[in-house]
Amino acid sequence: MRKYFLLLLALLLALSLVAAGCGGSQEEPKEQGEQQQSGGETTKLFLATGSTGGTYYPLGGAMAKVWNDNIEGLNVTAQSTGASVENIRLLASGQTELAMAMNGPAQAAWLGKGDFEGKPLNNFRAVGVIYPEVMQIVTPTDSGIQTVADLKGKRVSIGPVGSGTASSALKILAAYGLDPEKDIQKFQDTFADAARKLKDGQLDAAFAVLAVPAGSIIDVTTSTPVTIVDIEGEGLQKLLEADPAFTPYDIPGGTYKGQDEVAHTVSQWAVLYVKEDLPEDLIYQMTKVMYEKTDEIAKGHARGEQITIDNALKGIEPVEFHPGAVKYYKEKGMM
């Protein structure tokens, strides 16, 4: 009986080893981002953009799709964020790999000024300009607001906390001698929320850094004709002296319902920034696709039409370019 028991035990042990061997051959598939169909690793990256009511988020989604469609093994996902200032911080802290941001906040981060006073961030790199970003101070035509100085005492949204819009708005108000804590009734809405409040009469004006024409502003005009507040004169000169990242920009009359005359404002540049340690070849491919597949990007968002290699190097300094982008620009004879 004992001998029979030992034989049975040995047989059961053998069967369990065979079963384990068979089970080991049926390995569970790895999570997305760990393997690629060809057997290599998939590179999964996050792109920090902006609010869903702005330009960054939908444009970033269109760019991500084109990268994913044209670069084997790449999976980029656009994420909604508080935009420029927050995006640079997310990038520098390693919480995202790619970021869309205005050149002004990025320069401030690099130099440790403004929103980054005394705490410079230098562990990110530039890829290139995406499109011109235009400051548009939107007000209902019947508000009587024509200049920045007219904002005194008014209900004004300066943009979300941590956004490039808010950062720029504070600089513009300061150039005109306005204290946002004392001289205006300050709100910090996304432009989607600000647009709704403008239509409902809950705001007198809202700052928005958007492309021209901006769909979200056009939406406001379906019920409320608007004026784009002029940024000009002595206040403009003070702004340009304080921050060379700004450039005068004219919005043609008739761009929006209610805005019949040319609006004099300022612009900066929307730029793609990346973590400094991303592979050179990957960033080379992403740079190439971004500037050579603009027609595909434009199918996903009309702003893709404004992505042009002619603007690629504008307003970047003192931030350094990623070596992968440098490789592409040298190939094109631009560096």
C-alpha cells in the first residue's frame, strides 16, 4: 500500500509539472506601451495641451493621431490641462513627455523669471513653433470697452490658473497700470466657461490666447456681437519692453460679428516642448512628421494649416532645441 501511495504521489507531481510547463507557454499579453506588434517596444507618450474649449486640446489630438499613424511603435495621447505654465511644470517634473506651451512662459521658466521666479527649469527642450498665438480680449460690443484701461472696475476673466493666457493677461494689465486684485473683478475661467458667461451677461470681458479666427469666439457671436479690445499706445510699448516674447498683431476687421475695425493686439508662439532625455531619432521623426504632414493634421483640426516650417525657429531662444529637432533642421539647411 505504501509503495502504491508513493507511485501515485510521483505521478501527480509529474502531471503538475507538465501542467505548469504548458501554462507558462501561454503568457498573458503585455499592457499597451510595453510591446509592439513587430516584437519591439511601443513608446507611449503623453502630450499636455490645454482646456477642451481652447485650441491646444483638439489640435494636440490631431497631431497625436498623425504621429501615431506615421511613426511605427509610437502611441501619443493628448491630455487636457491648464495649458502653458502648468504644462512646462508637468514637463520639467516628468509627469508628461510632450507639451504645447507659449514661448513666453517657456522662456520665463528657462530664465527663472515671472511665474518661475528664482526657480529656473532647464530640463526640457524645444522642438519647434506650431502656430502663432494671438491674445484676444473679448467683450460684448455694447459694453463700451475699447481699450485695456477701460477694463477698470469690470468683471474680467484673465484665464485659468497656471495658463499662458493668465500669465500674459497679468503682464498686459501691469503694462497699463492695472492691479488685477484691486482694479478689476477678477475671474479665472477656461475660455469655454468665459464664453458662456459672456453670452449670459455674467462677464464684461475675457482674455483668451487663441488662434485667429477662434471657433469659441465665433460661437459667442451667435448670440452676442463682440469687440476685440485694442492693445496699443504707451501700454503696448511698456509690454514689449518688459517682455520681448510679445509681437504686435492685427486682427482684420470683420473677423468676428461685431468687430468691424482692425483690432490691434499682440501674439506669441505656440511651441512643442519635450523632455530633454527623449531619444534623438524619435524626436527627429516627430519633427519631420509635424512639418511634413500638415495636410493630415489639418484634416483633424484646421489650425494644422498654420503649422509651417518657415516659423519653426521663431521665438525659441534662450530655450535650447532638442538634438533630434536640430538634426532635422540641419537636414533642411536651416541650422
